[in-house]
Amino acid sequence: MVLAVNHRNTAQVLDFAQEMVADNQFVDIEGVDRVGDAASTSRAAKLPP
């Protein structure tokens, strides 16, 4: 089972990370070939004042 929601990182961190692995191929824990990462997050960073 692969976790689809990342509750720890912000959307900004997740967007950056997804750009880094967008073309990476891998076999998930269920043996399915995949490309990139499809995680999502429920947090957004607050910009400093």
C-alpha cells in the first residue's frame, strides 16, 4: 500500500519534490510499474509578512 496523502509537507515542498521525480520510473509495493509520484497534501505554507 502506498500512501497517497502527505500530511507532513506543505504543498510547496510537494510540488518541488514532484518536479524532481516526475520522470523517474519505479515499481510500487504491489509490483505495478509507475512513473513519478501521485501524492497530495492538505497543508500550505504561510508566507511571512
